[in-house]
Amino acid sequence: MPLVVMDYVWTQTETTLYINVPLKGTKAGKVDIVCTDDYLKVHFPPYLFEAFLFEPVDDDRIAVRVANGCAVITLPKRTNKVWEHLMISTDNKEKMEIRQRALLKYHEKLSSESISKAAKQQADNKYALETVIKLEKEERDSIQKIKDAEQEKTTQELAAWHFRQQQKAEQDVQLKLQSEKARSRQLRTETERQKCGPSDQEKMKLDQRSNSNAKSKKAQDELPPPRHRGNIQVTFTPRIFPTALRESRLPEEEEWLRKQAETWRKVNVDVDDLKDLKEEEGNPYWLKDKGDKCFATGDFLGAVNAYSLAIRLMGKIPALYSNRAACHLKLRNFHKAIEDSSQALDLLTPPVPANAAARVRAFVRRGSAFCELQAYPEVTQKVSRCQLIYLQLNFRATRLPRCSED
């Protein structure tokens, strides 16, 4: 049995009646409201509010608003006067009759509204269909007009082309006739000339032509013979560098050769230990790329081995020590990470803008190792130096640079 709502509030004017029913926390979608001219029902399980109205109201202008946890029903009065009560006082039998009559009237109203709505929908669909048919007909007509215009234009162009072809054929026939007439006149002239013999002017032309041919033949006979061929030997100064000597910088080249000789002397010290290596494994830059690939795939021990062998071959590359420090950080070998970072910083001298990014990476890796070892004074000093380099280069990196960035 539903619970009857008793804490409703109602107010009125001479023309309108307002009823405020609390919904007890029920959502708006679960509220069922039925209202006719003499009956009002608000049902939201398990609560029920019924009102058998004191006088009839205009049910066509009833307004319902559900918001803020209550339902507000606005009922326009049919007669402009103030009601003495909201509901009539009657027995249950009469209330049941009013309820049944109101529900029957409400269902009839809903049925008529649905019928009218369906009729309106059908009329709208019919109008839309007629409009579509009309538009399609207009489109077909316009397309047909375009086709007719194009067909007429093509017919005119074809007729003009036939006319031009006919004129061209007539002109070709006339030109052919004229050329045949000119050829026949030329033949007659040559025949008459052969009968009469060459004229004096033609004889002069033939004499001049024979004289010119004789002179050209004599000049060809008087040409000297071609010279004997030979070979000229050209030698160049031997150089290690591909540039010409006039374009070279001797002090810089000598410094580079000195460093290369020093490096390979160090390599030759333990060459007996490295004789079993393959050709590419003896290249420190190939080993660096191999270490970078191992680091990217998470094989940090393999990367350490590749960088260590590359350092044995050529220990003057700062990136090898810096990348090996990154691997030691991943393996939590913090003391070795500090040593390799410090060695990379020693090789990155003098500090110039070209190696600033590499110095920042070395400082960050060494600072990370100090931080893991809880050596915070060292961390503060190194981080301050790193921040200074960042400010100089306007860097904005916020995480540890990866090994492959070297």
C-alpha cells in the first residue's frame, strides 16, 4: 500500500493554483503525474499524492516542473475566484468514481494526442516526400537542359569541323594543281634550254664554280702534316689528407696526426689481446653503436662490455665514458658511474658551446649517482654547475638524457 504524502504546500491567486509536492529524494524520471480538470495524482513509489480539486481547472494549460527535489504543478482556474479549500470533502465511493472518470478522460486525451501526433507526422512525411520528389524533378530537368545544351554545342562544333575539313581539302587540291602546273612549266623551260644550249650568264656561273673547286683542292694539298703525339708525366706531392696543399692548414693537420699516432700507439700496446676480434669489432665507433642498441633494448651488461672494449681501442672519446656511466646507473653501480662521468668531464675540455650538451649529460649522471649514495653536498655543487650550463644554452630538459642521444 502506498504512503500518502501529507507535507505538500499549496498557494493560490484568483486565477492560478500552485501545488508543491516534495519528492523524498526520488529522481525525476521515476515520477508519474496525472492531471485532469478535477483530479491530480503524483505517484513516486512508494509515495502517492492525490488531490480531488475543489473546483474544475483548465487542464489544457496545466504546467508541471520537477526540480530541486520537488514537483511544482501550476493549475489555471476556470473561474477567477479564491478557493476555500484545495480538495472537496466526500466519501471514498465518490472519490473512486472521480478517480476512474479522471483516468478514463486522461487516457482518452493521451490517445487523441497520439492520433493527432501521428497524423501530423504523416502529414510532415508526406510534405517532405513531395518536396523531395519536386526537388528531384527539378534536378532531372536541369540535368536534361544541360545535356541538350551540350548536345547542341557538340553538334555545332562537329558541323564546323566538317566545314573546315572540306575547306582544307579544297585548298590542298588547289595547291596540288598549282604545284603540278609549276612543275610542268619548269620542265618545258629546261627542255627549251637544253635545245638552245646554256646562256652566257650560266656559263659564267659554271666557270666560277670550277675555279672555286680548284682553289679549295689546292689549299688542301698545301696543308702541313699533323704533329707527332706524346705523353707528359705529371707528379703530385704525396699527402695523407684529400685536400690540396694550397688549401691545407698545416698546424691543425700536424696536431691531428700527432693525436692519431698517440692513440694508435696505445692501441698497439695490447694488440695481442685483441687479435681474435672481427674487423668491425676493432672499430670503436661500431662498438659505440652496438652499445647504444644494447642500452635501448635493456641489455645494460652487454652495453657496458661494448663500451669497455671501445675504450680499450680508443680511450679519448668522451661519449663512451658518459654512456657507460648511464649503464652503471641502471645497474646501480654508483661508484663506477661517478668515475666514468668524471672521466668524460675531463675529456670534455676546454668547455665550449659545442660540447655543452655532453657536459650537461655527464653532470646529470654524476649527480644522480651522488644522490643515490646520499652525498647531497656533492649533488648541490654539481647541480649548480649543470644549471649554469643550461642557462647558457637555454636548455629545457627535465629528465635524464638517454644513452643513444650521444
